[in-house]
Amino acid sequence: MAGEIYKQKIMEFTRKGNIDRVKWLENIEKYVLTTYAERIARNDKSVMQELMLPNWVTWELLYDWATMKTQKKGTQCTLCGNYSEVGIDFNKKFICEYCFLKIKNMK
Ligand SMILES: [Zn+2]
């Protein structure tokens, strides 16, 4: 399952008292932006040369995190195309909460 290695690493570093590494992992999105995460999830290893990463960050760890981050959760909204876990079924089509509220407020 995606995110497994990432979570294990956080637990491992917490146990060892390596707070700097725990903090880095918890704030990984500040160091590895979404566009990079998408490339990592596509197995584009050239990202490793472009990013300034600590030497203990392995490709395996990055790939695991990126897969988790870019994974689509929920159902795709018919109107906006975003994935959402909250919404309603309207004529057998899924509408996310955001779009539903938008429509409701227009009436
Ligand atoms: Zn929507």
C-alpha cells in the first residue's frame, strides 16, 4: 500500500529520536512540490538530481510518498472533475459537495 514506507520511516526516526528527519518528512511537501511528486509517481528518477534532498532520502521512500500523495481518493465529480469523498448522487452522477453547494446557492 502506498504511504507504508513513508509512515514506517517517520515511526523509525521518532523511535530513534531523530527529530530533524521526522520534521523533514512531515513537511516534505515544502521541499518536494506537487509537480515533482507527480513526476516521481511516474517513476521519473531525474527528479533526484533536480531536488536538493538530504542523503538519507531514498528513491524508494520518495516514490512511496509521491504515490500516496497523487493517489486519487473518492469519486470524480461530473461538474468540476475533481476527486472528492463527500458529495451526492444526482441522476446516477456524482456531484462533489463544493459543486452541490454552488448549485444550491444559485437557486
Ligand atoms: Zn465538483
